[in-house]
Amino acid sequence: MFNKSTKRAIFLNFIAMIICCGMLFGTTYAWFSDSIMSENNIIYAGNLDVAFEYKADWSDKWAPVDENTKIFKEGTIYEPGYTEIVYLRVSNVGTLAFKYMLSLNMANEESSVNVYGETYRLSDYLQIGTYVQDEYSSGFNYADILMPTLFGNRQNALKNVNLQTLSTADAKIVDNAPILPGEETAQIIVVVLTLPETFGNEVNTKRGYEIPYVELGMRLFATQYTYENDSFDNQYDANVDQPNVHEIYDLDDLDKAFEEGGQGIIKNMHMTDVKAELAEDKSLALNMYNSTLNGTSDNFVIVNKGDLELTGDGTIVSNMQGSIENYGTLYVNNLNIVVKGSKYGFHCRAGEVEINDIVLNAERGGLNVQGGNVTMNSGSITTTSHGTSIGYLVYAASLDSCSVTINGGTFKYVPGYYRHGVLYAGQNASIVVNGGTFSKGGSNTKTKWITEASGGTVTIYGGTFEFDPSEFVADGYKANLGADGWWTVAPIE
């Protein structure tokens, strides 16, 4: 058995369940809607009413999942032999039948080094198993009898599920299961997670290294089921399908995910020659799961014309053209971008973009906005080259209109070079700064770091600057010089 310091090295960090229920691909229907929040994620149900509940012990009362729910025990320290069980219940509390899909989602993982000096991931050793059962049978709550028998002790729990290694487990747990309206139609899903006792020092973190962790969630999708009849039959909603769930191991899998939409999780840690495009009528939630997508020299790695969500601490590497070109709706959370070449790193031509926790390192320029609206909440943008064609950290100009809103983040211009600057607002463009840290690169002697041209505007309400931004500070605000030589923008008192 491991000692106390060893136990601390096997830490599993869970995020709350991710629940996304939605009516997708309807084009001629008008849907009602309902929503339930869960830890920064949201359940969407079109013309349906889905209840999602959980409990850790069968004798407990069911508790609803909301924005404060912690499905698994927070801060659990896993050691060999440790097993945790969670009971889930999906109920139909509306008047329409639906079918649902429950899928596994590994949002993020940090690896570490074991005592043998080998890099390891906790997901390669953890095992997960599930069991699905109708709550009622012939009017009798059969689950109340069955669950304590099947899962009342560790030995039975491990015996009554098909355990799979977490990193390679099938993403789909429940696929298109129908639930009719009524009080006795709910389904129970049991999730068993264990670190087998057969493992030893291969999951024992070497002293001095960070504790590895996994962020684990699940997604619940619900759509109408062909049950109710209209004046003709029960097939009027037969073509309302579940979003596809793609397990992505190669370029063909990736292309299929972008072609069909739905949700995807990348299981291959590195792919090259990536040229992916999402069409206008498609929606894709892509969990990059620590993977790297390396593009070609003459194409963007990803072109988005639809509705794209990128999460999972992935990395996009572009050798020349740029990482992402956006025309649609794009949500980015926890993404690393490396651009090696003469182009800007991230391009928005149209649409809406929200950026969270991005790390963008580009040789020649950061964010290029030529249309649409971009909001950056957190992360960093850095230029990394001393070349002769350095662009701006944030450049905005459009023949129509465009805007950039900066609520936070770190912006660092390449040290020692002063061709352009930090912010540029050109024709039909507006940049609003509410927060963030803006560096000119230390010793650089350039005097103009923010540029307005051709009617563009830069308006600053907050933030910290390594140069004086007073010319662009909003009415009622002031740039205050600190003892460290940095300027902080705040309301005039």
C-alpha cells in the first residue's frame, strides 16, 4: 500500500457533469425551449422537458443537477483499489416522448512522471464501467430492489459492469434510448470508476512533479422520439436525429466530424497536414483533449463557417497561413496556438467569436479582425519574431464593420522591435478595452503603441499598460502612473 505522500500523487479532478440537450437539425419547426445549467455548461431541450438527477448512495434522495452540482466527490485521492459509484437518473417530466444519448467527455488532462521516470496519464490506468436499467417494471420500482444487490459492495459493483480503460472507453454510454412521458418511465445509469489494485508504482508520481489529474464530464443530448401521432402517423419527427459523436483517431475521422457535425473527441495526440472546414449549416463541439493539429504551409488549419466549439487544452500549429479563419460562430476555451510564418495567428472575417484561456504565440501578428465581433476574456497573445514585417497584437479594420472587446488577458509585443504596435483600429472598426495587461516589450523606445486610423476607435475603460494610454481613455476614466512605471486605467474618483 502507498504511503501518505504517494496517495497525494494520485489525484483525480472532476468537473461537474456536462449536459447539453438540444433540438438540432430542425429547419421547418418552431420549438419551445428549456434549460438547466451545470458547471459552466447548459442543457438545452427543444419542445421537451428533461430532468437529470444524481446521488452517490442508493439510499440517498435524488438531487437535481444545477450550476453548483459536484457529481463526483471533489478532491478525491485515488489509490489502487479505490472505487467510486455515482447513480444518475434521466426522467421525462414533459408531455412528449424523447430519445436521449449520454456520452463520456474528457475535457482536459495533465500527465506527470512516475517514480521510474516515465511520463504517464491517469486515464491510461483508471477504468470506467456503466450499467443502464429502467427504474420501473410493470408499475413496480424494480431499481429499488436491484441496485442495492448489484452495487451494494465493491466486489459486486466491479463484477456487474464491463470495465474499460478510461482513455480508450467508448464515448457513447447510452445511444438513442427512448423515454416516454409518465411518472414510471425514467432510466437509471450507474457509473463505476476505479483504479485497479493491480497497479503500483507506475501510477506513483515522482517527488517534485505535479500531481496528474483528469477532468471528466458527460453530455446528455435529447431529441424528439417517434411516439405521438398527428392526423397521419407518428413519423412527423422521424428525421430529428441525435448529434453525431465522433471518436477521432486520424485525419479521416477528423474530416468526418467536420463534415457531419455533432460532437467529437480527439484520441490521437498528434495529427499533421490538417485542413478542416465546418460548413454554414453544421455545428460541432470538438474536445481536442491535449492533442496537436499541425497544418500545411498554404492553408488555415481550421476554417469555421458554422457553429464551432473548441475545448480540451489542445494545440494548433500553423507553418505559414494562420491557425483559424472564422466566418461563423466560434467559442474557444483552453487552446494553444503557435504560428510560424508571416501571417497573423487568428483571423476573423465575419461572425461571432468568444475567446477564453487562449495562448497565442505568433511570429508576425496576433489577432486579425476584418469583420464580425470578437470578445477576448482571458489568455495571452505574444509576438515572437524580430523580423521586418511584425504586425499588431490586435488588428481590426473592415469594409463593413467589426469590433473587438477585450475583458482580460496578457498582450506582449516582441522585445526590441517597434515596426507596428499593440492595438490598431482602422476603417469601420472599434476596439474596447475593459481589462488586461499590455506590454511593449520592455526596453523598446517606440512612443505610439495604439493606433486609430480611417475612423477607427480605441476606447479604454480598464487595464494595465507598460506605456501611457491616456489618449484613448474613456470619459470619466484616467490612466494612473504607478511606482513601477506601468499605467493603470480606472474611474476618476
